[in-house]
Amino acid sequence: MKVGVVEKPGVLKIEEREEPKLIQKTDVLISVKRVGVCGSDIHIFHGKNPFAVYPRVWGHEFTGEVIAAGSSVTKVKTGDHVVVEPIISCGSCYACRQNRPNVCEKLQVMGVHIDGGCQEKFIAPESNVHLLPKELPWEEACLVEPFTIGAQAAYRGNIQPGDFVLVMGAGTIGLTVAQMAKLAGAIVMISDVVESKLNYAKERGADYIINAAKENVMEKVKEITGGTGANVTVDAVCNKKSFEDAILLTSTAGRVVELSFNEIPSEIAPVNIIKKEITVCGSRLQTHRFPVVVDAIQQGKLPLKGFVTKTYPFRDMIEAFDFVDKNNASVRKILISFE
Ligand SMILES: NC(=O)c1ccc[n+]([C@@H]2O[C@H](COP(=O)([O-])OP(=O)(O)OC[C@H]3O[C@@H](n4cnc5c(N)ncnc54)[C@H](O)[C@@H]3O)[C@@H](O)[C@H]2O)c1
Ligand SMILES: [Zn+2]
Ligand SMILES: [Zn+2]
């Protein structure tokens, strides 16, 4: 079978490998249909992901059809459509015992620490597969994982109905946060520096758009919230300044959700956190958000149409990476198809 592998930083290849076989009773064999290309896959390609181990079959956003299942599997059967939850945790460390396997001490992410989904056939443990409705198009099924990132940010920020939520950045992740915040009943403000991204966010339900290149974000947020600031601010811009700004833009008793993997320190005066008693939290990957997103899709509450920019056949995988790399400003989601 064919796999897409980053052999070492800068070298992306299509390789022939032996097909995987069911070994454990809990194994599920999947014929992979679509794989999403994420910003972090591009980082792995460029050698900029500190967790990646090479050579690595890339892909943590993928969906497919079950073609065989081990003897003890009950959750899915042959012919079912599934999405794979790409994290493996130890189950016994402090984080796991706190029911937070996404930050397990021994966390392994498919496509990063271990081989991922860009392969024609993939074996996943039963606990990592989630059943999807068959009528859901593959293009939309493949968006479940990125939407779990938005769902996690909404969960970590404890977004409540009626909260004013500021999403900084209307990139792929910011959009998923905005949609999940709307689903939680919030009033959503979203900022970006690219007008077309803001217009798209508005089409997808954002209540207020703020062009940070043209408008004063602080004044605008104050104006919209009647002077109080955002009750929850989610940083999906992820640079030094965005974290600093997030603290200042947040209301008293508010929450700041930080998504950045940035290693450059931000300058934040503790008093700005203390005086408003802001809760600052990180949000990494997701915990138990797959069922939440799948359920929202099933109930027709999460419109996904138009989110995918383009789908490339697997043979053009290298071209797809190149496209994402060169068109970062206009790309929402690029998929690879194995059909
Ligand atoms: N914590 C996690 O689990 C997790 C998961 C996925 C991605 N991420 C991180 O989230 C970040 C966003 O990912 P993405 O794929 O959406 O990236 P992206 O590049 O598509 O989005 C960033 C957006 O910020 C906008 N922007 C730039 N400067 C701005 C400013 N001053 N004000 C407002 N908007 C501004 C850009 O125009 C762009 O639309 C990345 O840094 C990524 O590493 C974190
Ligand atoms: Zn991703
Ligand atoms: Zn653990």
C-alpha cells in the first residue's frame, strides 16, 4: 500500500509499505478516505515541530471506512464510516488520572510521535475510533478533528450562553473556535488582519468582525461589550503580542484561553491578571471532544459546507503541501483523497 512519509525535515515522499494486519482483538482496520493537511504537518515537514520523530507517516486529521475489526470490537463494524482520534495516552500518569489524557506525560500523537493517517490502510485501537453518519460527506467527516480543537478551547474557557467571546484570529483554528463558541450560546467577536477571512467568519455566524489592521481592537471590544471587555478571549493568532493583548482585552472575572505553541516569552504584568482575577489557561489538542463535535454535526448544528478549500488526489500530495505552504493566507483546509 502507499503511504505519505516525511523521511526527514524537507523530504516528503510517497512510499510503498506492507499492508497492516489485525493483531490485537481491539484493532480496527480502516481504509483511509481523506487526510487533512494541517499547519502542524507543514511544521513537521520543515523540521519545526520539536515533538516529531522521523521518518514519520504524517496525518492526524483523517477519516475512512472500516474494512475489518478484531474479535472483541463492538463499537464499529465493517462498512462503518469513522474518524480517528489521534492521541494515545498511558492511562496512569497524573494527567490521565485527572481525565486529561491530552496532556499525558507519555502522550503520543499520530502523525507526530507515531505514524499517522496518510496511508491507504490504518490500524486504530477501538477506543480511538468514532462512528460517523454514512451520509456525511468524507470532506466534512475529515473536519471533525480540527473542530475538536475549537471545542476544547470553548470547554477550557468555560464559555456560557450570553458570554461575550473574542476569538483572536480567523484562521482555520479561530474559525472552529468561533463556531463552537456560537454553539455554546456566546456572542462572538472575531479579529483578523485579512478582510476576506473576516467576511467568511461572519458568513459562518460570527456576530462582530474586527479588522485589527484597520481598527483599534481594544476600543472596538469596549464598544461592543458596553465597556466591560471580552468575558472569554481565545488566542488563535498565537504570537508574542496576541497573548499580551488577550490579557488586556478580557473582562473582570474573565477567561483567557491560550492556544500558542510559541516559545518566545510574552511580557505580561501580573497585576493585569490579578486585578481582574482572570483565569489564564492553555488548551492543547482535545479531551473527549470527538463525541461533542460528532453529535453537533449529526444534529445539523455545525455547518461545515465550504470549509474545505481544495482536495488533492494522493498522488499529488507533494503539490498539496506546497500549496498550503505558499498560500497560508487564503487556505482554510486542504485535503488528500485516497479514492
Ligand atoms: N493548542 C492547540 O491544540 C493547537 C492546535 C492547532 C493549532 N494551534 C495553533 O493555533 C494557531 C493558529 O492556527 P491556524 O491554523 O488557525 O493558523 P492561521 O495562520 O491559519 O491563523 C492565524 C490567523 O491570525 C491572523 N492574524 C495575524 N495577525 C493578527 C492580528 N494582529 N490580529 C488578528 N488576527 C491576526 C492571520 O491573518 C490568520 O488568519 C497556530 O499557532 C497553531 O500552532 C494550536
Ligand atoms: Zn490539525
Ligand atoms: Zn498518561
